[in-house]
Amino acid sequence: MASIPNVTLKRLISTVPRFKKILSQASGRDVNESDTVTIVTDMLQEVFGYDKYQEITREYAIQGTYCDLAIKTNGKVDYLIEVKAIGLDLKESHMRQAIGYASREGIKWVVLTNGLKWEIHRVSLENKVVNEKVFELDFLEINPRKSDDQEKLFILCKRGVAKDLMDELYQHKQSVNRYTVGALIISEPVISAIKRELRKFKSGLKVSDEEIQTMVKEEILKRDLIESEAAQEAKKSIRKILNKAKKKKAIGKIKPQETANSEA
């Protein structure tokens, strides 16, 4: 995670407690969606550091329809915000309209919030429109003096957006997840390592890669880690990385020989 500027830290420490109180009171009154949008707009300015008049757009127009809010810096929309009334639980169905907006505009990020809960969704436009929840936080549970919570808030801040932290978080999640780890476990290098370790238990032990791989797939890992669409994508990624590593190793072996021939 990128370092957080002191000016941002001071702002978070001073504004978060005040808005936690505002949100608690609003929740107690069960305010409507319009009033929740007003609170969220103030949070975007005072907590997250956006210019209320130049960078926060209410009812952002997209092909004749409107999204509740949009964050726009340096002439481009960074993310859309779909706001629901503070008393509503956030649901996947709440995202449909905003995802449609984002896909038509080529916008990668949509934030869904009721003021209390904040979710960041990434919208993929390859082949078909797909959204994936990358991150969520409960504002009432945030402690602005804790570094972990500061990092969570910074992702949504103007300076965090400038550092492309949403994409950094997404790339991390793509690399470090159960499907990738599952694909790694059944990959050739890991299976070979398991075989080497097993042979240490008993001298002359005969066991094949296929035997170990079958055992891991059928008796150790959950089926969705092996057979789901996400698992297949993870396998493809691991295969590409391993093939690239093999090619690099092969090139490394060839180059010294080529150098020797050229010198001769």
C-alpha cells in the first residue's frame, strides 16, 4: 500500500469520528435515499478529499439516465457511486443499474454505499459485462488512528485514486486468492516438491506425480477450487507464468553457448 500523506491522515483522524456520529443519528432516524446522498456527498468532500463543486457530480447523466454520484478528476470519471437509503442492506441487485451505466461509459469502478457500508466493485468489459466485489468496509467500525483502517479509507480518497490503489487492490486479489493457491498446489513444481518431501519419509519410495495430483484433487482440495470457472482461469494464469519461466530458463542456457560460438 502506498504511503499516506500526513495531510490526509490528519483529515481522516479529524473527520471520521464526526461522520460516524452523523451516520449513527441518520440511521436512527431512518433517513431516505435523498438525505443519504447528501451525507455521502459531504463525506466525499470532507473525509475523502474531493472538491464538492468540481469533482463530485450529482445525478451523473449517462445516455438519458442518471447515476447518483460520480467522482471526476483530471477530466475523466474515476468511479460511479450508487447510493441507497441508510436503512437498506446492500444487495447485488442494487448494482445492476450502476453496472449498466459503467459498461456503457467504459468505467471500471462502481462504489455501492448506504453511508454505513461501502463496497468497491470492478466492472469488466471483456466479452461480457461482469462485476466483482473487490473491497468493502463498515464506516462505523473504522478506527481512523489504526493504520489498517487508514489504508482502507485511503483507497477511496482523492490521493488514493490518483495512485490507482483500486486497481492495485484488484491485482493483489487476482493474485492472492484461493483459486490461484489451489492452481499452484496442483501445478508441476509443487507436485514435484511434495514428491521429493515424501521420499524423505521412506528410502526408495515409489510415487508418481499423477498419483499425488489425483490425491490432491480428489481428497484434499474442494471441488470448486479445481472445477469452477474461476479455478480454470487461475490454472491458465499459472500455466502462462510457468511457461514464461521455462522459456526464460531455456534462453539463459542457450545464451552462454551462443556467446562461446561467436567468440570462437
